[in-house]
Amino acid sequence: MTLKFFFQIILIFIIVTIIGVFYYNFFFKNKENVDLVSKSELETISKIDENVSNELSNIEYNAFDENGNTYYIYAKKAIVKSNENNDQNNVLLEDVISIITIKNKGLINIFSKYADYNRGNNNTFFYGDVKIEYLDNLITSQNLDVIFTEKVSKIYNNVNYKNEIINLSTDNIIIDTKTGDIKLEMDNVNEKVRLVSKYNYAN
């Protein structure tokens, strides 16, 4: 009896050990793996959600000032950019169309590949094959800065200005967005604007 009882104890111990090892491997380790996978998936989903929330399609913004001038901007794609202060006013725009309406002066139509737009103050920096249509004038360049905080727009970098009468090249064109007045400037004060008209040529 004593020997039989001893073997029974050993057998029970072995069975309990096997069950314990099986339970640990099957339940605890699987749970740990599931927790790791779940955490990884949640991080991935979080990053996807963040990217989706920061990327917009067919976006429009509208603004106006105290003088009755209006500003409209449209982009096929927009990406909201955050800085270290979590300021989300800066937006990168792609395939951009903008319309500035100057009261009693007319419309300024703007087209560009890209633009950096600030939703807080509406300052916009257009770049990449910029085209500006104003009254009967067509202006092309690589850069246009529309600074609403200073009520001025600056066109620069490979600027060409033309209408039915003249075709000219200059370094900079300054547009007063309050009055609609246009000013031509050269970077070098000793250089002159190159102008070709239907009636004469000036250099």
C-alpha cells in the first residue's frame, strides 16, 4: 500500500505539472503575444488616424478684411502641419486656385502648384509655376507672397508681365492689395526693367 500510494502521488504530481505547463504556455504566453500585437496595431491605427486627420482633399478657405476685400483659396490636397507648440494654423496646399477680390478694383486670380497657407492670418506663399491674372494683365513667376498682415503681395523669381500692349521682365512686382496699385522693382537699382511693346522697345 505504501509503495502504491507513493506511485499515485508521483503520478498526480506529474499530471498536475503537465497541466500547469500546458496552461501557462497556452493561456499566458498567447495572452502576452495578443497584448503585444494589439499594442502594435493600436499604434499603427493611431498613426493612420493622425495622417488621415492631417490630410484633406478639395479644401476651401474664405476670408475678408475690414475694407470689404475678400479672399478665397481652393486646393485639391491640403496637409495640416503641426509644430512643437501644436500650432495647426499652417497648411501645405497642392494644386491651388485663389481669388482675391479688391473692392472697386476687380479680381486677382492666382494659380500655382503649391502654397503655404496660414489659417490664422491668411498669409499665403504660393510657389511652383505661379500664374496671376489681374484685369487684362497676365503675370507668371515661381513665387508669390500674399501678406495680408502687411496688405501687400510680392511676385518674384523669373517674373514676366504682359498684356495686349507690353511684355516685360522684372525682378519683382509689388501689388498693394488695399488699392490694387502695381509697382515694378529690380533687385539691382542700376538695372532697368526690360520692356517690349507693340510700339517700341525699352531696356
